[in-house]
Amino acid sequence: MAGTQDAPLEEILWRSPSHVQMMGGFLHSNNILFYFAESPFFDATSNNASLAIQASYNETFRHFVETREAFEGRLKTMQGLEFVVSYDPLQAAAQPNGQFAHEPSNIWVIHKQTRRKRAGLEDEVEVQSTFFVVGDCIYMAPSVASVVGNRILSAVTSLTNLMKTASSLPNFTPAHGHTYMPPLPKTTDTAQPSAQPSKENTPMPDADSTKASLVGGAPVADAGSVFQDTRTLAESFGLLTQYGDEFMDENPLVGEPGSFIMSRTNDADRGTSAKQQAVGTARPGSVPVRAGTPQVKVDTPGKTPDKGAATPGADENKLRKKKGKSGV
């Protein structure tokens, strides 16, 4: 009988094909407990071990180890630690006439339990562990506390890793506030080139890069602009939530403080149309002339006046000559 191992029993898979060959080549109801007694799951201080030792030295106990029914019947008369078969696939598949209703499975269930005798009452049985025998492999079923503890430990470990990752994400800037994505650095080239470089060595754009920069015929938006648009959208929703029931007048107030006047809707439109008409009537490059403004002709030095043009004072000289000749 094997002793206990240092590794946890829940992590052990034990099988021994050599013992199966010694027991007839297959496991059945009368040898399943003896095959289990060779595994590290067996306890040498149990009633099973004591009864097997007594049967090997005392002929009167020999018949207790010949069949499983007699062996378990003897264990029920004792108290203490014991190993019994809880599920027999051969009995579960057999019918009362001895035939099999369906093909029996190859899974055995064995309980490790403690039996206590009570006077005048049924025995108190407390199951400590459950084991599965699948073929010639023996497993130990994990306890509910072990399963729940592992699930909780896994969840706590994942949450711890999440908090470590998220603790370095939020950044605060006066421009963007608290953000979980670091803003992209803006590259500003302040140095201006002294001379325009030659275009002969300028490489032509590749078709692949041009296609990569277009998505559906439109340029790909920069990551910074996408982030700013998302932030603007979030702020807009915040303003809508906060001031959704308020509205602004279409006619703004005009005037000075203390003497505000409610403007009319068409005032701004009329002022704009009047300015547009005034600008449209004036010819480009011409100077507007006000009514009643006298026009003065300025002679250009070095330029001979036209013969047909009238000289200032010529009519007065002609009149004086006529008066002198007539003696007036």
C-alpha cells in the first residue's frame, strides 16, 4: 500500500497497469477496493487495511475479502475511517433478470468516510473525500471550498493586475482635464529653410502610401483630431444634459447697460443687405463724388494746354480791348 505524497492529492493522477494484470486484467466489483488500496489516496490506518490484514492471518476472516458485499458488510459493523464504493457502474446498468439495460460505464465512485456508532440509532456517517476510478486511473474530486477558493483567487489576481495597469493611465492637463489616453505630441518646425530646395530630387508619392492615406476616398483623420472630436462630443452631451431645458432668444439685446433694447429679427438682415447694395453700386477703383462739390482743374507743369480749351481770364482781356477801342 502506497504512502502519502508531498504533492497535493487533488493534483495527483495515479494508475498501475501491472496491478490490473495481477488482478485478472480488468477491474470489477470484487477487486476495485483492493486496487484502490495500492494508490497514494489510501489510508493505512483505515478499517479496510485492518480487515485485510486480519483476513491474511486468520482463516475465519477469509470470506470477508472474497466479495465486496461481504467486505463492506463487515465494515458496517466497525466504526472509524473506511473506504466504500458509492457508485458501481455494473450494478447501475444491470436489470433484475441479470442482463444489462445499457452498456455499463467505466467510472467508479469511492467515498472516504468516517462511521460513528450510536446506541439505538443508525450509524453517523461523515463523507470526507470522493474519488473517481476511470478505467485504471484514479482521481480525487476537489472540494467545494477548493473550487470556490481558486475561482476567487483567480478573480482577485485579475483585478489586481487591472488596477496596476489602470493606475498609470489617467493623466491630468489643464487643456484636456483627466484623460486615459496620453495626448499626442505636436511637432512644430520653427526653423524656416533659407532657400527653396530643388524639386528634381523630390520622390514621387507611391500608390500604396496614397491608398493607405485614404479610407473611402477621404483622408484618414489624425489621432489627435479624433481624440479632440471625441472630447468635444462628450462635452456637448454634458452641456445638453445640464442645460437641456433652457434656450436662447433669437433676438439679442442691444444697447448699453441700463438701457437695453430688444432688437428685431429683421434688423440685422436689413443692415447687411444695405451694406451689400452700397458696395455693389460703386465702381471698382472710382472715388465717390458728393453732390455740390466744385471741380477744380489743375494744370500740369510743362504741358501745353489744348487749343480748344478755354484759358482762365481770356474773356476778360477781350472785353477790355473792345472797351479801349471804342473809347469807353
